Amino acid sequence: MVETATKGNVLIVDDDRGHRIMLRTVLGGWGYAVDEADDGNLAIEKVHERPYDLILMDVRMVDVTGLEALPAIKQYNPAIPVIIMTAYSSVETAVEALKKGAYDYLTKPFDFDELKLAIQRAMDHSRLREENRSLKEYFAAGFDPGSIVGHSVPMVELLETVALVAPTEATVLITGESGTGKELVASAIHANSPRRDKPFVKVNCAAITETLLESELFGHEKGAFTGADRRKEGRFRLAHQGSLFLDEISEMSVAMQAKLLRVLQE
């Protein structure tokens, strides 16, 4: 079996050698590493020997059928998606396979586009389950998503990234359309950082004129300009040892961005 495949390891279980060769060739061309078994019993043994990302298994085989092997495989590793394949399509067989834990059911001869889509869906489903499991471990370890709600693949990836960067001292750029929750992400990063007990200071760069923004960020001394009747601490100073969230930073003038860059560098 090829160990360098990038898309995942697939076990093909079929007593028809010609069909196995055809599937090995097709799946190999799609980037999958392929292993084979000609009987349900051998498939069970192989599942105990090594991890697979997907199993394509025929229903009718000489010794142990696919429907007989399926419960044993799912009992050993419930996370493996199993796609049942057969030349003898019937509603009863499909229902029985799904009840026993099959992810999907395909009829021979295959439409290769349908086969490819079924494999991709199964892989995505399996990956999402694993990512959700990982996310639950983050939460169990004390990760707090705050007000962020979602279980889709992009949201899971986002929360994992938040959990990864929150303990660091890195400057974080959060991008996204208006209303997508950039401030929620910033809050989650702060809440899960070593700075969680220090100030979380927010500045809307689009809502303040350039002159006032410089004063807001960096502060000013008394008498620095007309109307400066007292010394003012800047937001950077107020956020000392905490987090500073600069909202709508792209609205800042180029000159102001240059001054901000100097601060971030030093």
C-alpha cells in the first residue's frame, strides 16, 4: 500500500478481483492510497491492523458478506465511514446497511462522478466529526468560545485557530465582511489568553477623525494642542498587559498606519 497519498487511506473489500483492480486504479488516480481485501473476515482483520479513512465494501461475498462484516467493523471503530456497494440493488438491503452503520450505499456499475462525490462527502463527514471531537477537547481543557456559536467545518477551523493563537503574544489580523463577528473573535482571543484578567480595550478607527484618533491611541500631554486642558492616557497605555482591539483598521489613513506600524514593531 502506498503510504505517501495525500487524500486518505481507502480499503476496498470485494471478492471480484477485476472490480478491485478497477477501483484501485480509479481511486489511485484521484490521489487516495488503496488497500484491498477479498472477504469480510479479512476486512475486519485489516481494520484491526491499521487505520483507514474510508471503506468501500461489497455486499455479496463468498464467506463473510459485507452486511455481516459491517457491525464488527463499526464496533471496533465507529468513526470509519463505510460505503456499501452491490450489483443487486434493493430497498431492503439499503435500509439494512444504513441501520448497521453504513454511511452510504452505491449500486454497480458505478457512475464515477457519483462515486467520487460519495467518497468526498464521507471524507468530509469523517473530518468534521474528528474536528468536533478536537474542539470538544479544547473546551474540556478550558477553552471558552464566548458568544461564538457554530459547528460547521469553517467555524471549527476558526475556533481551533483562536485556541492556537490566544496563548501567544502575536499580533493578530482578523478579516471578514461587516457583521461576521470580528469583535467576537477578538473577545474570544482575549478571554483565552494569559491577559484575560487585564483590560480589553476597543477602538473603532472608522468612527474617529484622524487627528482625534492619534490622540486616542497615543494620548497627549496637557497643552499639546488647543483644548488639551489635561493629560490624557492613550488606548495603548490603557490596554497595558491586556489586549487592544483596533476595529475597522483599514479605514485608518496611510500616515496613521505608518505611526501604528512603528508602535507594533517596537
